[in-house]
Amino acid sequence: MGENGSNGRCRIVLTGGPGGGKTTAADLFRREIGERVVVVPEAATLLFSGGFPRVSGELAGGAAQRAIYHVQRNLEDVQSMRFPDRILLCDRGTADGAAYWPTASPTFFEAMGTTEQAELARYDAVIFLESAAVGGSSIEGGNPERIETNDEAVALDRKLYALWSKHERFVVVPHNPSFFKKITHGLAAIEALVAELHAELVEAGSVARSP
């Protein structure tokens, strides 16, 4: 188990390119087994929907990613302290910003004062929901903060895959023309990981056994 297992606070990341269904999967899963998990909402959506300007340009883009990174870290910490016995289900992780970082020098991780390895180690498992754009489907949906074209979504999906696939506990939920089948696959993957991590916490004595 990753570094979070030592204090009983496990984290599972839901990530992938825009239009992957991760927010829907997180919400549905919370409804199914909310007593064992707590959802950490996507920091970028919170910021942009709250009025944080979303503008182009290297300096502005870098400032936005810095804000998202720090909000994400603190959201995770707050939820972890509020619910110490639950597994955190994170709608994106702190390393996602590397795919959105506007320049290669300095790198995202250098700019944040951290390393890729340290950010990956924050999480015990990663579920990667492939963007619908990879299969040629439209990613238009109910999120007004999603502004990427399909081509941009595919490029982001590939960058995120290259980043998160380095994690030792990495699960891919591929695109499926049937959103229902894809979400069903995703929910099954989340449930299996939650059960696995919960069992490890019980064995380590970090949480009580279920009645």
C-alpha cells in the first residue's frame, strides 16, 4: 500500500481525458457505498465555476494550474481529516496538472516544488476512464466548464495515460460506445479496488471490520 496506508487514509484517483465519465462514476459510486468512501470533487471545476478566470496564455495558464494543484491538495486533506476511516475517491489527482501545464520549462512538478514520483505516491490506486473522444464520440455534455475540442481531449487523454500508467496500481476503463456499459465497467473496477484497499486497512488495524 502507498504512503497513505500508514495513516489509514487511502486515496483512489479517477482520471482520464475530458468526457471520460469520471464525475458521473464518482457520484454513482458514492450513492452505492457512501459509507466506505468520500468523494473529493474536481478542483478545476470548483474554481472555474466559482469565477476563477479561464483564459489562454502561458502565464495565465500556469497561474490556473498552480491554483488547481493547491486547491486539490487541500481538498483531499480536508476530506481526509473529516472522514479518517473512509477511502477518498478523488475526481482527478494532483498530478493531472502536468497534462495541462502550458510550458515544459520549468516542468509542472518543478514549479509546484514537488516531483512526479511524490505526487503518484499520494494515491493508492488509479482508475483511468478513457475519453469518449478516443472513440470518435462527442464529449459535449452537462459540464459548462469543459471547453476542449475532441482533438484536444484525445491529446490530453494520451498525456494523462502516459503519466498515470506509471502507477503500480493502474486500472484502465476503455471507451465503449455504450456509456452505460462503460460506467458499469468503471463502477465494478472502483468497487473491486475499494474492497481490496478496505481489506488491507482492516488487516493493518487502521479501520474496524464491517459488522
